[in-house]
Amino acid sequence: MTTTRNSESGSDIHNAPAIAISQEQAYVDVLFGRLDDEVTRSNQRLAEVMKDVDPYNPDPEALVRRETEYHGLNQKLDRLNLAQLGLVFGRIDVESVAEDAENPVVGHPGLDRRYIGRMGLDVREDNYRTLLLDWRSPMARPFYLATTVSPEGVHMRRHIRTRGRVVTGVDDEVLSGNSSEALEQGGVGSESVLHQALEQARSGHMRNIVETIQREQDEIIRDTTRGVMVVQGGPGTGKTAVALHRVAYLLYTWRDQLAKTGVLIIGPNKTFLEYISHVLPELGETGVVLSTIGELFPGIEPTGKESALTREIKGSEEMANILAEAVKAYQVTPERTIFITVDGIEISIDEKTVAKSRTRARRARQPHNMARPIFREHLIEQLAHQMAQIIGADPLGGKNLLSAADIDQLHDDLLDDAALLTIIDDFWPELRPQDVLYDLLTSEERIDVAAAGYDEETRSSLLRGELDPWAPTDAALLDELALLVGLPDPEEAREKADAKWREQIEDAQEVLDVLSSSQSSDIDDDIEAEVLSAFDVIDAETLAQRQTVTDNRTTAQRAQADHKWAYGHVIVDEAQELSPMEWRMVFRRSPSRWMTLVGDIAQTGSPAGVDDWAESLWPFVEKRFRHHELTVNYRTPAEIMTVANKLLEDINPNIAPAMAIRESGREVLQLPIDADVDEVIQRLTEEDPRRTVAVISSYEHHRDNFYVVDDIKGLEFDHVIVLDPAGIIEESPQGLQDLYVAVTRATQSLTIIGDL
């Protein structure tokens, strides 16, 4: 238990909480005063920026400067406004060298008082003295590391509870000497505050844990690894919270780099992304891209359902070979010779001629669309020589009468023949990933060609209906096809548009310079000469088009629309669910290989998912990845984990269960399969209407407002009812893992209806 007291006076202990709250309220008022000043200054500067550019005669460079500052100020205002949600939450009195102490503790030489919050605030007029430390700064770290066994120089740690701008309570832990009554279990500190957080009713959104980060979590959050880092942890160990707080820490530490390249967070489903969506803004970070794996390829919304076998096949690495063959199938030769007349000359296009050009294009090892010009050029070159042989043949049998220049002219003439180019395009058409995949999956014939080396079961499992929507597994296949086809880079297209715009401006300015040099010098003094700019010469339609080309999107918005975007950092939650094809897609988003992967191989539900981290990551980084393990289960009561750990033994006896540090006092309730589930829901709801109740069922027993396991990956609820556990096991090759996920979602109680 923690000791709450006033550390600065000899007041009676019963008056201490009120005195401490009053003192902290005074300090919090100062902090909010500083925050309000920052908001006011930023708003004033934003208003000035909006007036800086003349709308009637804008300077392109001024526009760029204005847009840059405008977005920067808006991002700053977002951070300032969001920081008000729990601006300050902690304080430590920590040992410090006297000259380094910015806020010495009165009467305690050698101690520095540091307030911890969601952002940093300082006093500019006092040599930038720190008033509030950002929780991510190195100076704030003892707040999280200190325990009674290893106090890290901290004499006293105070947790400050606020509602809005009002201090509602404090909890103190005295960590030095023998006076501490703080409980430490398994390296867990801040017991009182942590217990309060864990006992709170769950809602539709995840809470941040910035006030209660524990030592093993903090070590992962602040890990300086610039490569792939795997965080393995069982249910309730805080994997997701650690990943999100790591994002906030990385953005704080490497903001300049990551602001340009962006951060991508991949989650298992839309419900999960909505669940975590408030955490980063509350930590003062916005502009991070959130996506499911199925929506990672821009422009598709996957809603299709597939069998486990289909998901396994489409997720396997063999699909890369099948897709490559599917693309090659569009590179065809004519079944019979084609005759075409150009400028009165009949030329022939036969299988051998086209095959030569196809071989030349394939040897270039370029994506399909990028190899098209090579194919076209080589084929037209052959046809030009064929025409030359007809036109320039010497009747006497001598050397061809046409020169090299004549043949080049024939080449150019053929390039201008639309009918010929249409025929050539039929042999090597321009492709889109969506068209290739749709054609493949809806055609038995195309599947038989692309998957010729695979068995009938594999080929039949790939076939789907023409009206079926995209499925989540399709994103990785489309991404692979984008690589094979050679989809244009959106950023390169934008840069070309910008270059074209600048060229138009320069051309227009040259026209003006000519007009200006020939202008009459005897202009009437009473008539004000009209001064033109390049923007007056460019027509209105072009100007309007340019306004649509101008890219005012944030880094996150640009990244989300670009399948080739290289993110500075990638976070994958429930990473054990990724298939080999999906790993290929994710690693393309991270050429720097700076990634944080969190998951639990005991919870793998995907038939093509991860059984072993090293095996799954080997094709991309071999052995070069850092491994962390979370060992403490904060969420799931010990009573529930007793049941869950029996399942874990059957799933993988080599995985050590995380230690559950709390008990709910409620044993797991086992009911027969014919029990009234609605009655159980009503009883749990009436016990405490504030708490969430979730029913996780097999597909056979599923109905509206119930969940299946795929829907609740990464989520948590107060009370969980698992309906038909035997059915959940039978419905999937990963049935035991699915049931393990289902029974470990609860923070308070678990009811099992049916045989386990």
C-alpha cells in the first residue's frame, strides 16, 4: 500500500491530502497559464500567416513557405489542445547534482523536483527553466523505473489525478529508506495507481497508460534499436499499449526524421483501430497512419469472406510465383500470322517475330508495364527492317537500296500508325493490379495457367464469383502485382506535375520579358501602365488545374494514398496473424527495416500466420532482430488465467505463461450449452451497468451483437461470455488458439456456456 502524506510540512496526516491537493492545484494553475499563453501566441501567428500572401499575385515560393508554416502551426495547436487532457500526472523528488537541479526542493539540498506530463513547458524569461517534463524525456524516466528495490535516486513519487484543470487527488510513494510501505510484485511499481487503472470499467476506446507504465514496458518503449524489434507477450501484458507509447516516444525522439516519412500502425481489424484511435492524440501525437492489413493497398475496402483453406493458399509464399505467372500470361504471341498494310506496304507479324521481342523485353527484368516500351521498340524495329527489305530490295539482287536513315524514317512512320500500335498492345497490354487479380481469381482457365504446377484443391480454392467483393487477403496480392506490373509512383507523378507547372511559369515569364523589351517608352504619364505577371499569361483553366495539383496534404495523408511510400517506422499489432505474402507487403513499406512487431504466437488464428518469429522474419532480416518478452499480465484475473493456461499447455507447452498480478474474486462460471445466454447478459449488466459485457461465440451460434474471435483481436471487456467453446475449436485448424484468445479478453469475469 502507498503512503499518502504532505512531504513539506509537519501537518497532521489527516490534513495532508487536502494540503497536498491545494499545493498541486496552485502549480497546475501555473502550468495551464503557460499553456494558454502558447495557444494564444500560436493562434496570433496563424492569423498573420494567412495574411502573408497576396491572393491576386501570389509568389510560388511564398505560397510554399506559408503552407509549411500553416501546417506546422496547426499541428502545434493540435498538440497544445490535446495536452490539456491530463496535462500533468506525476512528480518526483529525485537526487541531483546541486547545479543541475532546476527546481530544488526547499529544505532538502540535493533533491530536484520534476513534474511529469504529456508535454514539456518551460519559463523562457528564466533561462528556459523547466516547469513540466515531457514524459518521454530522459529526465522523466526515473518516474517509471523507480521501485522500492531500485529507487533510481527517487525519494518520493507522487501521482497527481486531475479532472480537466482541477486536481482531484494525489498518491505518494516514499521510495528511499525503510519507510516505504509500497508493494512490489514481479517488478511492478505504482501499485495503488495501477490497481485503480486496472479496475476501471472498460469502454469502446483504449486508455493510455502513460501514468502507469511499468519498468519492463518502459525498457521496450525507449529501446533505441534501429532495426526490427519483436515484442512477444501473452494476454493482458500490455503489448498494444507498449507499441502505442513507443510510437509517441519515437516521434518525440526522432521527430524531424519521422515527420517527413511518417509512422504506420497496422492493426487486425477496424474495431481494433477505432479502439486505439484516441491513445496517440491523448499522448500529443497526431498524423500517424492507422490501417488494417487488408486495407494497406490504397483504394480497396475488403469485405469478402473466405474459407480457411483459401486464406492459407492466398497467404502462402507460393502465391508470389502464381502471380508472376499470371502476369506473364498477358505477354502473348499471335496464334497465326497477322497481315497489316502500312503506307501501301503489307507486312506480317508472326509468332516468331513477336516471341523475339518478348524475349528481349523479359531479359530486361523490368516490371511488365515498364518493359512495354522495350517490347514495342524491338518489335517495330523488326517490322521496319521487314518494310525496308520490301521497299529497298535491289531488282538486280544487290545490296538493299535504303540507307540507315531511311530505315529510321520507316521506324518513325510505324510508330505513328495507330492500328499497328493497337495490335502491338494486344501482345503486351498495359496492366493494372486490380484487373490482373480479378481476371485470375474469376477464371478457371487463367488459374490453370498460372497455377499449373499445383494440385486441383489449390486451384479450385482460388476461384471466386465475379461479383464477390475484395477479401482482406487480396491486399497483399494486389501489392505484389503492383510490383510485378510496375504501377506508377504517385509521388513521382506529383513531382512531374510540379516540374511542368514551373516550366509553364518560366515560359510565360519569357513571353512577358519579350513584351516588356518591345514596349513603347512614351507612355502617357496620366495613364498607369498595367503590370502583368506570369500568372496573367497562363489561362484560367490551367490555373484551375494547378490548384487541384497543389499538394496540401499532410505526410500521413500522402503516405496512405501511396502504395510505394517508405515509412520511417512501422508498428504491427497482432503481428502473429500476418501471412508470408502480408509480410512481403509490410516490409516493402519499411525499406529501412525499422519496425516494432508485437504479438503472441500462442494466439495465432490465421492458417497462414506465425508459428515461429525467427522463421517468419528470416527472408527479410535473417537473424537481425531484437526480441523482448513481456512477463506480467495486468489485465486478466488469476482465476481466468488458470483456465487459459490449461489451453496454453495444449497449444505450446514451451511458452511460459505471463504472471497474473490481480484477482477478481470471481471464479470462472461454467454453464451447459442450453443455458439462457440472454439471462446471463442481463444479470451481468444489472450488477454494474457501467461495465461492458461481450459474448464471443462460434459461427454456428453467432447472432447480432455477438462477436466471433476475428472481431475481438486486441480488445478487452469487463465481462466475457464464451458461447460454444467446442464449436470454436472445431471451426478452425487454429481452434485452440482462437479459444485461448476468447477466454482471455475479460478484466472481471468469465462465463463459459458449453463444454470446454
